[in-house]
Amino acid sequence: MHLTLSVTTRNRSEMIDITSKIEEELNRSGLKDGVCFLFVPHTTAGITINESADPGVATDIQEMLNKLIPWEGSYRHLEGNSAAHIKSSLIGNSVMVFVESGHLKLGTWQGIFFCEFDGPRSRKLYIKFQ
Ligand code: ZN
């Protein structure tokens, strides 16, 4: 079985640091050593691990993605949100983190970010501790 976490996004494009929420779920699960799998079941959102110490990093990532993949363009997808689909594929929709001594084994500066590309919306994140 997996857990489902709800993520409410507030902007079209947004990176939300969910590290503490995942740690809370990990504590609740009681797992001490294993792996944590995170999966985003959406085609216009994603998940990534990057620096959380300086919030400027997440802002830079979003601004550069917006420059590289503008919202308006000669896209074929009729729904009008092709940019969000492309960003989702570039960022990816799953990450895996080791669990050691009951904690996520992240690097010193790393955080886990839920990435919204077509918000605001109510989103889901699947979590599996094993
Ligand atoms: Zn679409």
C-alpha cells in the first residue's frame, strides 16, 4: 500500500518544499531503514530534489524553465497547456531517497520539491516507504 499526500498549489508555476511533510509521514510510518519512493500521478506537475537552503535556487529554476518553454507557442496540444506537459517531462515525476536511522538520507543542502506547472490546483503525491 502507498500513502497519498494532498498538495494545494497557488500559482501556475510553483516549487513547494515538501521535505518536512515527507519526514512527518516517515516518522508516522515507523520505518528506520529502507527507501522512500515518491510519485506524482499528474502530467503537468513533477517532483525534484535540489537546494532548499537558498530559495533563490527554486526561483531561478522556474524562471529559466519559463524562458526555455514559454506558455504561448506553436504547440499542437488542444488543451493549451503544452508548456506544462513539457516541463513535467523534463523535471520527471518520481524520486527515491534512502531512509537511514528513521530519516531521509538527503544531502546537506537538498530538499524535495513538488513542482506545479499548470496550477493552481489540488494535487496528489504518492508515497511508498519500503
Ligand atoms: Zn494538457
